[in-house]
Amino acid sequence: MDEDQQGEAVPVGEADAYPRLTPALTRPIRWELVARQDDRMIKYATAIRTRTASTEAILRRFTRNASHSTYAAMPEVGRTQKTVILIQ
């Protein structure tokens, strides 16, 4: 049991105890996937930012192969950002 801001005991692991975090508590973030793909995600983001590759070209590459590992890692980063925003 943890204590919430009012000092009341809150059961650990119960999504109902933290209603604002419910969207983020559907499943754990796959950190191993993010760690394996971080270099490639940075590579693609840099290519878009420096305009050496168009967003459309990169998305075409990802959608050609729906199981593209870098494409799968990007929503995990988004889930992380969403979780941080919800916590704040």
C-alpha cells in the first residue's frame, strides 16, 4: 500500500486508484524495443528535420512493412511521453 496526497492508503497495482493514468496503464512500455531502435528513430527524425528525406518517403517505407521494428518502437516513445504528461 502507498499513501496518496491526502495520506490515505492506496492499493498498489490497481488502475482505479489512479484514474488519470488509466490510459497509460493498459500494458507496460516495451523498453527493450525502444532501446534497440533508438539510433534508427533518431536517424529518421534527423532526416526529416534536415529535409534529407521527406516524411512521406519514410512513412512509405514503414507502411510497406507493417512489422517494421522502428515503426513499432515509435508508439512506445509516444506512450512514454503521454505517461509523463499525465503524471504532471
